[in-house]
Amino acid sequence: HSSSESSCRGPHIYTVSNPIFPELGGTSYSIIGLYLTVVLTIGRFVRLSFSGQLSRVIYEQLHDVDDLVDYCEVVYIARYSVQYELEEELYRKLIKIFRTPDLLIQLTRRRDQAPPAHQRILSRGR
């Protein structure tokens, strides 16, 4: 193994077969080798395109984010009006909302599905 081979991660696949396309670009390729190269390359691109989507789905599939946007604007207004203690308190509450999936889902329900206490949750800062 050379140093470049040892830096590669994942399993290594070696195929042994008769060359079908001799001297194609200076090397000989077999049907199995070409097939494996194409399939593994497509598989890698598919995996890379979907990686990380599981962790983002909760934030991308929220229904009604108006209350959260309003809350972010209140944090901005507190900073703009030089009320740094209030800004920090509001910011910590906002972070807590985003770190608690049940609360985040409850706050972003569609208005027709929201319980009556929906509007009071943000004001309490739970």
C-alpha cells in the first residue's frame, strides 16, 4: 500500500476479470470494473446529497413560524435599544425553544390546530 491508498477511508474493492476494452486511455478496463466504478460513484453522490437531512428536517418542516420570527425580532429590538440583559434573557429562551423539539413543534403548529395556550407559551418563556 502506498501512502495515498492508506489515507482513503472505507472498504477497498478489487476486481479480477479479463479486459474487454484493451488500451482505453492507456489502461485496460473490464465490464465489471466499469460497472462498479459507475455504481459506486453514483451511490456516493446520492449519499452526499442526502447526508445531514435528518437533522435539518425538524427545522425545515415547521408549519407556522410567525411567532418564532416575532420572538427573534424582539431579541433584535432589545439589542438595538441597548437592553443587553433583556436581550440575553430572551436569547436564552429562544435557544431553549430550539433545543426542545416538543416545544418547537407545539409553537409552530398551524393556527387551526393550536391549543388555546399557544399564544401564552412565548410570553411565559417556558
